[in-house]
Amino acid sequence: MIAWFESLPLVPGAIVVIGGFVVISILMARLAAHFARPELLLEHNELTGFVFAVVGVIYALVLGFVMVGVWERFEAAESRTFDEASSLTMVYRDASSFSDGALLRQDLRGYVEAIIRVGWPDMHAGRHSLPTAHAAEVLARDVERARPDDAREAALYPLMVTAMDEALLDRDARLALDTHGLYGIMWWTVFVGGFVTIAFTYLFGFRRTVMQTAMVGTLAFLVGLVIFLTMSLDYPFRGAVYVAPEAFERALHVFAQIDATDPSTKQTR
């Protein structure tokens, strides 16, 4: 995605992208009409309409393919976020059974708070968050070092380690999904294909300028709308439309509920 687009709020970004497509397309239509012979275009309207239908279908398939891929990556990023938070909640719930459970819970809460305060703003800015990466490694070591003292803890220990491993895998996948967007060749295909499709309407003959403006403007608006949506969802954690840290905020709320109902927590207070 173009870097400058990430810094734009939602409405100004929509005006720039969609409005730009509409304005440029209409200006080019008026320029083409100035040099064209209307009677020749009107004579071939039927054939032009048939070919335009084929061009439109081809571009719609390309644009739909790109849009679906971007949307699936956005949904995967959101899903990974909630999976990671759920795994951390499982670790937090099981930690009370161990002698050093208070330390584990403290590290868990600190890690989740670091994700919300530091990790998410860094991802939103396209930076790698070193503090949260360090906190994740410290937490993983603390979980691995927990030693069961009885049969109950021995049964819970592999479950807790597995949950922590799944949280780290989800974290790696979440970060990987935001490392790159669509490749440059795909963006070139989307933009060039859009202008070619719109430019094909210049081959139609119109007896009134207002009809040409309405037709070209409507098509340009729809193409610009889909491209704007694709640009907005290209990076799941950046731009005006992004995955929020809601899953981790909920995890902190669940941590508080667990503490409120855990007898061992009440005794240590």
C-alpha cells in the first residue's frame, strides 16, 4: 500500500482515492471527446458495448481476486489476535496451581499491557516492537521453568506449556501478516486495469455530454470505491481501518475476573 495513504484518516483518504478516480476519468473523457468523431463512435456503439462487456468481466475477476485475498488476510490477522489472547488467558487461569503462579500472572498481565500500550502503536506505525518481543520471551521462559509439585500440577503443566506455545505461534503469525501487503505488480495491474476499463467507455458515442459524464463518473466511482477498500485493508494493523487490540483488552478484563474468583489470589492480597 502507498505509504502516504496510511497516514490519512478514513474520509480524506476516500475523497482522495475515489474522488481522484472520478475527476481524472471525467477530464480524460472530455479530452477524448474533443478529438473524437461522434458520428463514427455512434456507428459502432453496439460492437463497442459487446467488447466493453468482455473487458469489464476480465477486470472484475482480477479486482475480485485481489479484494478477496486482502480480505482473507485481514480476517486471518483478526482471528490470530483473538486466538493469541485466548491462549494467554488459558495460561493465566492455570498459573495459579503452581507455586510461582503469582509471578507468572504478573508477567502475563505485563505482557498483555505492553502489547496494548507499546506493541499496537508500533504495529500501527509499521515498526517492530522490541519491548513486547522481549516480554514474550521472558514470559515463555517463566512458563517453561515452572515445575509441578504434585499430580494435579503435573497434569496441568503440559497444557499450560502448549497454550503458551500456541500463543507465541499466533503472535508470530499476527506479525507476519502485517509485514507486507500486495506486491507492486498487483497494484500496477489493479490501477492500470481500472483506467483501461474506464478509458474503454470513451469509445462510446454520446449525443449529450451529460450522459457521458454520468456514465464515466459512475463507473469511475465504483472502481475507485473497490480500490479504496482494498488499500484500506491491505495492511491489517495500519491505516484508518485496522484490527484493534480489543482481544487483549478483553483478556485483561478476564484476568481481573479470574483474580476476583480465585481463592489463592485473595489470600495473597
